[in-house]
Amino acid sequence: MEQHNDQVQALPADPAKIRKIWKVAGFLGAITAIEFIIAFTIPPGGARTFVFIALTIWKAFYIVSEFMHLGHEKKSLIMSIMLPVLFIIFFIFIMMYQGARILDALN
Amino acid sequence: MANTAIAAEESTTNVWSGGTTPMKASYGKLMMWFFLLSDAFTFSALLIAYGMIRYSHSAYEGIFEDFAFSQEYWPIPEMVFEAVPFLHGIHAPLIFVGIMTFVLILSSVTMVLAVEAGHRMDRRGVEKWMLWTLVGGVAFLGCQAWEWSHFIHGADMSNNVGSNTFMGANLSFNQYGPPNFAALFFFITGFHGFHVFSGVMFNFIVFYQTVTGKLERVGHYEMVEKVGLYWHFVDLVWVFVFTFFYLV
């Protein structure tokens, strides 16, 4: 099988890196499993919703930081992606305010 | 020699036409990030609209066990999404959507492994992990097709809409709750499903270019990274859809 002289030689895998990837994957799976346990054992309510949202943001952090590698990019790149997200947070608050006003108007 | 393999990556591919590398990222990757940011705005708008519309309807006030579908209040999601294929009539809340979540997370992991193999110029590794990613994406789409079909055709608990008994869901009526409930289900999971579909298409193109050796001839596997970013974003959106549509 040595017919190609220009065949690219693959570098050997770094076991520590692979282990890190599976560790993050395990984290994501575990957090999802915790969400399920909460969904089945605790009745709906404000505190439960808050825990769900917190766990979701935790998962999102792992995906963006490790899988999408943003945590290891230059700080200016991290900021140019994360700062515009403030608009989304602003939008959530403004729509909550708006939603409450619509509820008032309907009742 | 082994250590000549990835020398190309940092020196040539990341330089823009101006001769420098802004933010130490290649042009393609940076533009993918900005596209994903704009897509994040679209999805947040949809999910925030969901929240606002949901809270402008009244919620179910009674005992959890006595819950029944009604047009008067917003349904409890785990009472709607409780079916699993081949297990007809068994109440299994959120089990199927949980399986879908794990499928998508796993295909995200295999995508990271494909990117990692690409860094090492390991063509066989990229082929293997891209193929698993494709399998995960197609499996997710299959699950979603089943879920939509079940949602549209209806569950056993039927519900009266006006004077008619109505089963299932369309954009005007649904048996589960107010019309907006089904409309938002179709809109949000449909928009996400379309992203998964296009992601599978992108993944297939990159897989094809890997198998034919095109990317190896180009000298780097940056395309894998770029479609990888898109694919992780699809997973990220699902994490939020899962929480806000199914759990809360």
C-alpha cells in the first residue's frame, strides 16, 4: 500500500485531548439526566423553572466554550460574539414588560 | 515526516487578503461566527415570542393528575409529548424527546472528534467521525418526522372544538390547547428541524469531499471546522428549545 509518495501522514492522536472531549460530553449528558430527574420528581413551579434555565445556560456554556472552541479563541473574538448577546437579554426584559401590559389589557 | 502535516494550518490558511489574521481566526470561521450570531437572534426572537404568547394565555390551575386538554388554558407540555414509537397507549412523558436530545448531543461529540482528526490530517478519522455525525443527524430528523406525524394525527384523548370533536393539530385548531400552541410548535421545531436538515446537507458535502480526497489535496480540514460550528449551533439551539418548549 505504498503506492502514493505524496500521501499525507496523519499525526497520532493525543489521548488527553480525546479524554477531554468525552469528559465534556459526559457533563452534557449528566446535566440533561439531572433535568429529567427534576422534571419527573418535582412539581412545576417558579423555582423549578429557574433551575431548568440555570442548567440550560450551563449546558450552553459548555457547548459554546468547548465544542465550538470559543473559550480558546482570542479575547476580542469572544467579546465580539458575547457582547451582542446583551441585545437578546435586553429583548427578553422588554418583551416581559410588554407581555405583562398585554395581559393587563386583555383582562 | 509526521510533524510536517499540520504546519500548513497556522501559516497559510488563516491569512486574509490583507496579509494579516484579524482576531487570529480565518475569514471563513469568523464569518460563520457572525452568521451564527444573527441566527441566534432569530431563534431568541422565536423563543421569546413563545414565552410572551404563552403567558398571555391562562395556565392550568387544577391538580396535575386531573389534567385534561382544553382550549381554555395552555397545556402542560409533558402531557402532550408523552408518546414513544411502538409503545402505543403507554404514558411515557418526555422519553422520546429525551432520546432525541441525547442523539443530537452525541452527534455533536462525534463532530468534535471529526474536527480533532482534521487537525491531525487524519483522513480516515475524519471520514469515520463525519459518518457518525451524519447518522446522528439523520436519526434526529427521523425522530422529528415521527413526532410531527404523531402531533398532527392526534393522541387518544380527543377534545371538543366548538361543536366538533377534533383530533390532532393543524394551524387553526388543535386538540391540546389554544391554536397558538400548535402554531408555535410547528414554527419553532420546524425552523430548528430545517436547520438540522441543512446541517446534514453541509455535513454530507464535507464528508464527500473528505472521501474523494479533495480536502487532503487542499491541505487542511478547515471546512470540517466551519460546518462543525454550524452543527454545534444547531445542538445549542435544541438545548434551549428542549428547555423552553418541553420542560418548562
